[in-house]
Amino acid sequence: MPQATTRKLGNPPGAEPDAGRQDVGLAEAGALLRIDLGAIRQNYRRLADMLPASGCAAVLKANAYGLGAAAVGSALAREGCCTFFVAHVHEGIALRETLGAGPTIFVLHGLFSGAEPLATAAALTPVLNSPEQLRAWRIAAGRNAPAALQVDTGMGRIGMAPEDFVALTDADFAGLDLRLIMSHLACADEPDNPANGRQLETFIALRGRFEKIPASLANSSGIFLGEAYHFDLVRPGAALHGINPTPGRQNPMAPVVRLHARVIQTRTLPPYSGVGYGHAFHTIGTQRVATVALGYADGWHRRIGGAAWYQGVRLPILGRVSMDSIILDVSALPPGAPRAGELVEMIGPHQDVDAVAEAGGTIGYEVLTSLAERFHRIYAGG
Ligand SMILES: *Cc1c(COP(=O)(O)O)cnc(C)c1O
């Protein structure tokens, strides 16, 4: 059994999650979020083992997909990960403080004008996405400044347009220490989508000029497209955090999060009573309901219908999700259950992150990154 530790009881060294944020104590928390750092390490190992000839980085943008970049980053560093990606400079600065001087930290968005000294001070490596970013970094950072170049091979989001990329001359990156040539796949989670092959071909052609510099194309799902997509470094984020990188097929990753909400109160409502805002649900007969302390302000989107689970019994959500609470149908449970203060499963063995996402018409990424501040967080198995 991995030992569960809470912040109050002391986390593993270097794993102090989200310093500056007030943790919610167990006694007063409306919901408990359990994050299995051991599963994250296992997921890293599983992906790394799929790569005979490539390195495996970790993408920890958005506070490690909402799970706590300090705790997740430390756990992955202990698993041997030495290359990390974040979206913003401030995320990189925080991760550098956690991880110390060793690892490489790439900043996917590159730098906004004026942020160059911050990036230099924290030894961050910007991903330069335009000739302008490249020029500004060369001028601001001086000789041997580390840099990555991103070329857009067909996603249309960020990165240099192919024509700008090929037009770069050696003088444009003179003095820079180019560490990575990268691009990003738009449709990697659809293995049959012909866009993948087109992006791959374009990337092979464009990086040809930089044969000696490591190249990177694949995110989590991209890894599962096969070895041709692996190049020198892969950049999984979602899969490390337990999200299925192969939608429609069985999830090859270990589950990472469990979310339990507390019962505030149970009620017995008479027939034909409206339930919740807008009376979006009406009872037919006498109905027992339980209200739990989790709502859209906690990241449980209003769109997420579905259910909670209690001792193996499914408890459908009735009516609308409120800001701080959800009303559950508990008529399938024996009288007296659940009691106030008890926990119901919102994410866990009965419904994983992807299942909850599907119930809300969204993706696991959005469910995880929406999980809010008001939980009591428990980090296990770091
Ligand atoms: C978010 C992101 C990743 C990680 O993607 P996942 O699908 O979460 O694995 C990799 N590369 C880039 C450029 C990204 O923006």
C-alpha cells in the first residue's frame, strides 16, 4: 500500500504542492481529492518503456493539469524524468524552484516581450514560435542562450509558418544553443486521421536541415501512433495524469485521481416537488435525496450530468448542478444511508476522469484542469 500523506501531515521532501495556497483541512473540506503520485510515476515508466530510442519528457502546464506541478514534478524527477515543458514563464519559474538546477524546462509559449530576463534568471529554455521571438531572445539572452524552435506543420495554432522557418538563415540563430526542433500534432487522438501522416511528412522535411538537433513531435496520443512519430523526445502530458491517450480503446494508463464529495444533508421530499434551481427535476413519488458539497465552482461543470457512487450503488444527479452543491437520488440505498458527513465517489473506480468528461460533453483534460481549490488534497505514493 502506498503511504498516504497530506500536506498538513508533511508531504515528501520537495513535494510541497502549491505553496502559498491555503490547503483545506480534512475536517472542514467539502470534497477530497486524492492524487496518486505513484500512478503518475508508473505512467511515466510505461511510456518510457514504449520508446526504444527516444527520451520521454513531461508536460506539466496548467499546474500539472490541475494536480500540482510541484508534487507531480518532484515525483517524476525521482522517476528519472529530466525534461519538462510548461506553457508560461511563471510556471517555469515555479517548477525551477521545485526541481533545482538540473532539469531542462521548456516554455511552450516562448516569451512575451520583456519576460526575457525572467527566463534567463530561471534558466528556462523558450520555445521560439516566430522569427520575432527568435530575434528578441537572441538579442536579450546573449551568447549560448538555450532555445527550441517550433514549426507549425499543420495545426495552425503556434509555431513558425513553414515558409518563415525555411527562410531563416544561420545568422538568425547565430550564437544560440539550439536544443530542440519541435512541432505539435492536431489530430493524434484519431489514429486514422490522414492529417497525422501529413504533419509527419512535413516535419521530417522541415527538420532535415537541423539533423543534429534533437526533434520532437508527439504528445501523449502521438506516442501511440508508432515509432515513426517518436523522434528524439516525446512530450506526454495527459497520459501521465491518467487520461486515456487512446480514446475509444481501453485506457493503457493507471488512474491517478479520486474525487470524493461529502454529504451535507439527506432529505425526504414529497411527490411532485421541484428539485434544485429552475426546478429542472420534479419528484414523482416520495423521494429521498442527498445533497453533497461539490458544485460548478469546484470544477464540476453544470453540463456534467451523470451520477455519484456510494458503496457500489449509482446515485443519479437530480436537476441542475449548483455552485457549491449537487443533489443526488439516494432512493436505491437502504434507509438511513448515506449519513451526513459521509463521502460519495465522484471520480474513481466506478467512473474515471474520461467517463465524467463524456457525461459532460467534454474531455478529461478539461475535467482535470477545472478541479478547484476548495478540496482537501491528499498526495499518495510520491
Ligand atoms: C499540451 C501539449 C503537449 C501535451 O499534450 P497531451 O495531449 O496532454 O499529451 C505536448 N506538446 C504541446 C505543444 C502541448 O501544447
